[in-house]
Amino acid sequence: MEHEGVLHSIFQAYAEHRKKHRKMSEFEYLDHTPYLHSSDYLRELYRGADTKRKKQKLFDYIKRFEVGDKQYKGYYSLYEQIGKELGHIEDEEYISIPKSLILDYVAEMIEDDGSEWYQRNFYKHPRGNKKMIEVIVGGLVLIGIAYAENRGWVDKDSVSLVLNVGMQAGICASMFYLMHKLSVLFL
């Protein structure tokens, strides 16, 4: 019995080693196959690619099947990752604009367009910060309930009941508010 456990652990370690260090023949196969493998399989090969030559084979394979576009999400992310690592694709450069220049531009826009534009885009309502705090607290409550549910601290049925009742109350309150605003507007 003890020998079976030792043999099992030896073979398991060998299998893990093979996953981390793939043979070159697995990558050369990609040059000749007419089939497009899944992006998950290619990502697994990438994890085992320990040389630039192996990574280049993967890059060329994705390029050959023309799936390195954004519409093919799994392939695209792998293609970008390998391309950046091999130096075929450069990182996008971002232009840094000083904050003072942006503030000067905004001040000039305010002067040119008048106070209406300023109020529409930059004016902070006195209740604005209070509303933001209410939104943050509400979000934290929902996150707290989800966390408690995942940890097993509360029963899933009771949590779903609380969330359903809360959502229904919010919908009802919104409808009453809308009715109130309409009545003020038209009556």
C-alpha cells in the first residue's frame, strides 16, 4: 500500500513537470495542423513554453489562423501577451497632460461659454455629497450581505428574501416618487 502512494506521487510530479515544461514537438505540431485548437489549450501550452522559440510557435499559430483580433477574446489576449513578451507588439503609449493645463483649459471654457455650461457640467449640488454617501453605504450593505452569504454566516434563502424585499421596496419608492413629480408637474 505504501508503495502505491509513492508511485502515485512520482507520476503526479512527472505529470506536473510535463505541464510546466512542454516538449518542442508539441509546438512544432502547431506548424502543420489544419485545426484551430481552443484558446484554453493554447494558454496551457503557453504556460509550459519555457523558451522564446516555443512562444514564437504559438504566436505564429494564432497569426496563421487570423484569430488575433479583439473579436476572438481568448486568442486575442494570448496573442497580445505573447507578442508583447517577444517584442512584436509594443505597449500603447499614453500622453500625460499636466493637471494645471487641464484646469486652465476648463477655466477658459467656462469664461467662453458662460455660467450655464459650468453649472451643467461642474456645479456641485449641496446634496450631491450626501447622495454619494447614500449610494456608497447602500453598495457596502449589498457587498456585506453577499460576503456573509459566501462565508456561510447567513442562510441563502433569508438573504434572497431580504434582497427581493429591498428591491421591491426600492421599485415602489421610485414609482411613488415618479408619481409625485408628475402630479407636481401637471397639477
